[in-house]
Amino acid sequence: MNNWKKALGIMAVLIMVTVLAACGGSGEEAESDQSATDSEETKKELTIGQINWAENIAVTNMWKVILEDKGYEVKLNNLNMGATMKALESGDLDASLEIWLPVQDANYLEEYQDKINFSDATWFDNAKVGLVVPTYVEDVNSIEDLNEHKEKFNSEIVGFDPGAGTMEVTEKMIKDYGLDYELLSSSEPAMIAEIGKAVENEEPIVAPLWSPHWVFSEYDLKFLEDPQKTFGGVEKIHHATRHGFDEDYSDVSQWLKNWKMTDQQIGELINYVENSEEPIDGAKKWVEENEELIGEWVK
């Protein structure tokens, strides 16, 4: 009888150990599965820097639409250029879609080339930067003409975001040409508003601008000649990513490298975005109408 009881006790212990082991294994397996799911979900989230420039708002919203169609969750983080570089370095941003080289953002390339990835690939190959005036300002055609007519412009160059590469190049240009001018900082929308107001009243104004930009289809403006080439010649637009991005998002990394746009394509995209209640709505419309082109990028 005692032997029988002992056998039953041993069997009960064995059953309990088996059940506990099974439960424990199931928990570990569930935890492992959950961990893999969490990792997958984390990898599907992307944060892209957005700068308050017309073409930047257009392309960041365009990529948000494209990537979300592919199952990614995309957050756009509004920052200026300096903060964008720091956020890429720290890993708080995954990507920035607008780096102008070889001149405009050369200072950021020099400072951060070992801290973030500047892509060799370009998405726009015919960009231009310089000072512009309305075409009705007929006696000013070169930067060298500005000092002679400084009273006309109140010795002021109407600028945009402080810290932007083009603003720093403009400061250098003032020194290179010995201009008796002050560069005023504001924002791109404020600068464009000042240009619009001046054109409406046929008043002179000088400002740093770049192409592609929708403002050239709105107002009749001309680039001033730059004999010293302070602003450089043809600029190309690249993108940049944080370290480790290629490994974490290999598909997206390749898609960004495949990305190419023409003057007409970027102009139309900016127009759609500018004329929509929300930028994302204009971007969606453009993406829907350009599926074949986008298919070449995300193949």
C-alpha cells in the first residue's frame, strides 16, 4: 500500500513538472514571438526630417505616401537644417531628403561626413542657387552691380532660414564681393511673401533663391550673374541617412537611391502640394498620377 502511494506521488510530481515545463516553454515561445513582432513593427516605423521649404515639403510628403502604401508608418519631423544634421547623428531621424552639393551644404558635409551617411546618389541633377531680382530691375544683372544700386534695395538682401546652407553661402558672397549689404533672416514663406509684395508694387528686391522652386512660375525673376562663382554652378540634390539605416531598411535605402526627378516632375509635385488644403493630399494626387515612374524607384 505504501509502495503504491509512493508511486502515485512520484507520478503526480512528474505530471506537474511536465505541465509546468510545457507552460514555461509556451511562455518563452510566446515571448520570443512577441519580441520578433515588436522588432518587425519597430522596423516598419520611419522618421524623416522635413524643412519648411516648398520642394522639401513636397518630396517628404510624397515619400510618406509611397512608403505608407508599402506598409511603413512614416512620421515627418519639422526641423531646420542644423537640427536635422544633429538628429541624424543621434539617430532621432532616419533620413533627410535634401542635401545640396557640391556648394550649398558643403559645410554640413565637412562637419558630419563621419557621423551620418551622405548618399552618392542624387535625385535632382540640375539645381541652381543664387541671388534673384525681378526682371523689371533692368540695371542690375550681376552681383557686382549691387553696391552701385544699394539705395534701391536699402542695402538689404531678404533671406530665409538662418543656418540654411544657402544663407551661409550668401554671407560668404557678401564678403567675396565686398557688398555693403545686410542679410536679413526670416523663413522661406516670409521671404516669398516679401518678393510677392515687391513684385505687386513693382519695387526692387534682392533675395537668395534656388531652382527648382514654384516661385519662378508665379513671378518673373532673374538670377544675377555670379562671376566669382561663390554660389557654384550646377548643384545636385542628395539625401542623407543615419548610420545603420542601410542595414535596418535595405529596401527603402535602395528605393531612395533609385529616386530621380526632372524639372517638370518636381514642379508639378510642388504645384499639387502648394494648391492642396493639406500637403499630403497634393502628394497623394501626384503619386496616383505617376505610378509608373514611382514603380521604377521601388522595384
